Amino acid sequence: MDKKFRYEQVVSKIEDLILQLQLKPGDKIPSVRTVCRELKVSLSTAVQAYSILEARGLVFSKPGSGYYVNSKAGNRLPAIKEQTFIPIPSSVEINTMATEMVKNPRKYGLLNFSSLAPASDFLPVTRINKAMQSSVREHAGSNFQYPFLEGHPRLLKQISLHTFEWQHSLSQNEILVTNGCMEAINLCLDLVAKPGDIIAVECPTYAGILQCLETKNLKAVGIGVDPVNGLNLDDLEKALDTYTIAACVFSPACNNPLG
């Protein structure tokens, strides 16, 4: 460090700390003992540094509580502006956009349109809670162990029973349980597509599908979808005639985000 007295160095450190952490008036700053420990200075040096900061009006003390940023600090230090947008242009990627969409509602208190999920009022929360409690009581030991890779036997059985009225019902060994829909889509795309292949998707479609394609280096061709009439089959037919499409990823029953 430059040739300053130790207490002057501590003063500079505290000023830098207020700037770097964007502390506001009323925010607490490290205690005298913390400064002694972190900067390896004596108690008298730290006390002298805080006395100078207090004399300059940058901080104030509360007996028995510590030191806090003073409201006059704004007149002494460069103004701290809250960043409400990214000032430097950057490449836009689906993953980056999706991450920012999730962060922004939390940061700015906005409505969250980054994900589509039913309101709790529409879910049988009481029944679900009772079923979970019953499961914990009846199968306390097995609930905390890793299940079989293909899925829990009881779950496989229930899924198989649900296919009983299908034209071709499924046996338990024909079912693979995945960790959500996106893992299922990932596995299917790994099976039928390779990097550079074209995948037909709805336009607009769920951002998670686009993230999946980006990760796998797959290309997307958007097929228009209408909230009333659904997928535009004429556009799909033209796309199939024009391109070699490896797979189609559609949600004809309940499109996200159109619903």
C-alpha cells in the first residue's frame, strides 16, 4: 500500500467497502473488533480510523450497537446509482434470458411470467398432503432411499393401471419414470437427433424446450400456434416438405405459454 499511516489506510478501506457493497444510510458496517481482526491492526488504530470517519460525517455510532452509514455519506462519496438495466450490450442466449426472467420478478417485485404453473387454489392441496403423510407413515424406510432407475414399483403399477382402457395398455416393464417432463424430452431427443438436426417446435413455445435445443446444438423451426385453433397444420406441412426434420416437440392439449 502507499505510504499512509495505518489509520488512514483503514479509513480508505472502510470508504471502499461502503462503495463496493453499495451500502445505504442506516446500513451497519463492520465492528471495530472485526476491522482489527481482518486488517490486522491494533484496537487504537481502528478506533482512530472510525473517529475520523465519524468526524467526516460518513458514519455514526450507536452506543452498544456499532457503527452505521450516515445520511451525509452521499455528499462525501460518489453517488451510488441502482442498476435497473444492463448497460453494456451482450450476446443474447435462451439460457441467459430465462435466468434473468426468473431473477427479475424476485428483484423488482413484478409478476412472474417466466414459468407456467397452476395456482394453489386449483390444486387438491389437502388431499395431496394427506397422501404424502400416509405414504410417510406406511413406507417410512423406503421413502428415504434411492428408488429403482425405472421408477418406484408402486408408481409403475399405478401408471400401468391408468393405461388399462387404452387401445394398447402398457405393462410395468414398458414404462420409464423420469424426473419431470424435460428429462423425458431430453432422452427422446438424444435417441432421434444429433447436433445440427432440425426440430419443429410450436411458436411460441416453452422456454425450457428452447434451452434443451440450445444445449444439444439442435436447430429449431417454429410452427405457428393459435390459442383457439391450435397448431397451424399447413405451416407444419410446408416445413416438412422444405426441411429434413428429425423430430417435432408439440403440446397439443395444453400449450405453454398460450394455455
